[in-house]
Amino acid sequence: MTENLPGPRLSFWHPAHLIATFGGAGLIKPAPGTWGSLAALPFAWFLLAAGGPVVLVFAAVLLFAAGCWATAVYIDAVGGDDPQTVVVDEVVGQWLTLAVVLPDIRLFVAGFVLFRLFDIVKPWPIRTIERRTPGAFGVMIDDVLAAVYAAIILFIASRYLGFF
């Protein structure tokens, strides 16, 4: 069975599949994590513009909880420890990264690049925590930690260093 397609017990339209792949963004090749992060941007823009950072963080917390459930169901159906097609973790991380800025194209581009950098590189202690935390929570938590790194740098660069 390939990880690109849901297992026999999980159709494309199953809520766990839709959440885990963020509406199918995780099925786009190559680099599904990057596509998931890109898919998160318009939603982040809307949530920030409509309600500010508190609304975006609240949405990220809700999606984190839903993502833990959906990822567990998805992994059970398709197998593997962290299928590349699961991108809900990237969406949560991208939203948390952007919660420290206002909707501005330059800040969103910087936040996107910073989050992807930290998500890929996984500096200490992210990689250690990822390896020691099994299951869906482990899949989700490393992106939250990458978002913390990215958000700190984005915040400092935009507010105190005068970038952007």
C-alpha cells in the first residue's frame, strides 16, 4: 500500500484524511510539507485579519487537537510512523509562526521561509523530542517547536531590528 492513498479503511472524504492531509494538500508532490505550509497561508491571513493573533492561536490549538486525532487514525490506516502526506502539523506550525505578526506579504514570506527552515533542520532539542515522542503527538509536536523558533526570530526581526 502506498502512503499517497488512504488505506482500505479510510476514504479520501473521511474527516481524518481531510484533516491529516489538510484537504489534500499533503498529496501534492514533491515536498508535501511545503505545500501544506503554503496552503496554511491564506487561512492564517484571514484569521489574523478577522480576529487577530488570539484567534489564529486559538485556531492552531484546535487544529493541533484535531490533528493529533486525525494523524493517529491516518497512520493506523496507511501505516508508517510519519507519512509525508500528513501535513496538518505543518499548518499548525505555520499558523503559530505567523501569530506574532500582522497580515503583510513580506512578513508572511519571511515566516514561511523561517518555519520551513526550522521544520527541516530541526535544531536541538526538536529532533531529540521528535525521535523520543512516538505516535501522532510526536508527529505534531516537532512542528510546534519549529514554530516557536521561527516565531521568535520573525518577531525580533520585524519589531526590533526593523526588517520588513
